[in-house]
Amino acid sequence: NDQDITLSGEKFFFSYIDLAVDFITPSHGVIGESTSITVHLAHGSSTFVSFCKFGNLLLNATIVSGSSVACETPISNENTVIPIELSSNGVDATSDGFSFYTIDKPSIQDFSPKIGTEDGGTHIIINVLKFPRTREAVCRFGDLVTSSIAWMSMSQLSCMSPVLKPGN
């Protein structure tokens, strides 16, 4: 009935807040660094979210929109998987089974060709080291992001160059 009475006879109200995590972005970060992540809700309002819970560590959440919050991940000094949940009161939390992964810092070893046409569409092969195979991986050319990449092997991927101004 959304209300109860205390032993002193004073009324208090209780409301159940139903929160559920839909997805998090990004799902991984680099060892030794904190990462700003966005947690998107499947249902419920972000106005009820006060904390992100990383394992047993409770950290403040910041509202991004009506259906998402931002959190800074704790720093990990090793490859690890950290469960992440949301909490409105610091005690009760969601239990949706999402995790944040810390990984070795990825790097680009080489790529070819080194030049292409300004019209875009140049097929670029990139040799990478310790690069995570995630849905979030994209190729970036300055401020322009390509729509997707194609994995050729564990250490090689490809993407198409976008239309660019000459000299960029």
C-alpha cells in the first residue's frame, strides 16, 4: 500500500524502485587507468540512481540522461573482470550480470597503405597488438569515425577511409 506505521505511530512511505541495466559503454578499459563509462538503463529512471557498484566498491553516479548515468571505474593494476551494478541507496543493487573488463593497453603496430584518395573508400589494413575484439571498436581518422571494422585475424583488422579534405 506504499505506506506503513512506525512504533511511534508516525507514517512513513516506501516505494520500490525497479532498475535494470541494458548495456554499458565502453565495456573495457586499460590497466592502471580509470575509465568513464555510461550505464544505460533497460527500465527505470536515472534520477533514482545514486551509485555504481564495482564488485564491493560503491562509487557516485552522475546523471547523463533520463535513462543513463556515468561512473568512473576504479583503477585496476591487472587484467580483471569487475561486476558492475547500480544502486539507489548504497545497499540494494541491480543484479543484471554486467561486467567491466580491464585489459593491457592496445597499440597499432603498422598500417597500409599510408596514403589514399580524398574521395575515401581506401581499404586500410591495420596490424594491432593487444587489441580487444569488441563491438565498440572503430577506425578514427582525426575527428571522423568509420562505421565499423572487419577483423581479419587476432592481430589484423581492416576499415575503409572516409571522405577527407586534401592534406588531412
